[in-house]
Amino acid sequence: MKDNIIDKIFNEDALPGMNKIENKSIDLIVADPPYCLGKDYGNDSDKLSPQDYLEWTFDWFDLAYGKLKNNGSLYVFLSWQYTPEIFSYFKKKMRMVNEIIWDRRVPSMGGSTRKYSSVYDSIGFFVKNDDYYFDLDSIRVPYDEMTKKARTRSIFVGKKWLEMGYNPKDLWSYSRIHKQDPERRNHPTQKPLFIIERIIKASCPVGGAVLDPFMGSATTAVACIRNGRNFVGFEINENYYKDSLERITAEKKKGKQQELLLKSMGIALEKGNKTIITR
């Protein structure tokens, strides 16, 4: 990826904007586009007709696909209304590895009386080739001590899955970002940092490049900064763009302060999956 776009967000439409990026230079694409549900993003981007929405989705995908390395991956957030058409189109060029269901833990408070309440988002996980990068160990979920004790039979002794944790399933139950959450920014569909970090750790190597065509509240950028990855992104809404820059600046400042504190204490600093000795 060119130096003049590394770790930058551009206040422009992603479709022409992606021409700034060299082909086959991106390790991972994290895409959280409008869902075509009529949300107010300060423009009409989420108010297209179903046909126009699908055509727009196919256009940005075709552009983004060319930017991926041969062992690269793409994750896309969608609502169930359009997953059949979009997944089918993506599978013409990429192999679908998983459909991950994100259970947003929506509380049971009223809702529609003519259908079942919608409480999840779909996350499509696609890869270019079978040799795609995937670091399972970085995202394993540790067993609690009671579970580990219950599984201490001789045949399990020394097993990696018992010591390091299990593979996350394709159902991710994690609360959406509520208004009172300290992580909350001024964006109506902000994704939790935990989920984006899991995706980045698993599917982008340390020092690799992540593209987010719809940067929104800069959660992808923050996850990259915290985990030693590079990023590039686009955000068409000027207010979201300015807020993203503020969030990134604050995150980098916090990281430098933490690094200085740890260095003064002679403690090793973990950067991504690597350990940097500070003394």
C-alpha cells in the first residue's frame, strides 16, 4: 500500500476513492455499508430502491475485490433482507467461508406485532483463495477454570484447545453500542470494537493493511491502531469524518501515553501479536 494513504481516512465517496489504492495491496476488507433500511446518515445513501441498492453494492464490491491480495479476506455486514442476492453475487468471485450471526442482544421490549423481532446482523466472511490468512490462536475464547478442571482426563492433558481456548462459533452474542456506552460516537449504526478487533486479529497479519470503504465512526481504524495493523478508509459524511479524525487522534495519544508509562516501568509492550521489550 502506498505511503501517502497508509493510516488515513478520506472524506469522499468510496467508489472513486478506491482508485487511490493499488491492486492486490490489501490484506483485509471490513465493509459495513448502509443496509437499505432508510437510516439517516445525513444523506440518501440508505434510501435507495432495492434494485439501485443491489447495483450499488455490486459496484463497490467489484472495485474492492481488485484491491485484495490473493490470500486476502473480506467481511461484510448486512441485514437479512438482502443477504441472498448479495452473497450470491459475491460468491461468483470469492469463496464464502462463514455466515456469522451477530446477536445484538436486543432487549425484549415490545416490537412488531405482525412478525418476529429482528435481533441480529449477518456478517459474510469471504476469501479469494484457499490459502487465506487466518490466525485462530489470536481469537480463541479461554475456558473458565471449572470447565478446564472438568476436562482434565489424561486424554486431554496438554491439548492446545484446552490450554488456549476454543474456536469462536459462528454465532457472536455481543451487545450493540447503547447511547450511554463510553465507546459510543455520534453514529446510528456503530459496531462494537470487540467484534471488529476479532475480525482484524483473525484475518489480517500484524503490519498488514485493512480497507474500510464505509468508515463511519472509525472503529476499524481504532482496532488497527490497537493491534499493530495499517488502515485506509473512506467516509462520505463530513461530520462522521471529522469525528473519526478526533477519535483516531485520541486513540494514538492514549497509545503513546501507555507506551511511555510501560517503558518507564520496564514492562514489555504487546503490539498486535508481537511483544516489544521496552527495557
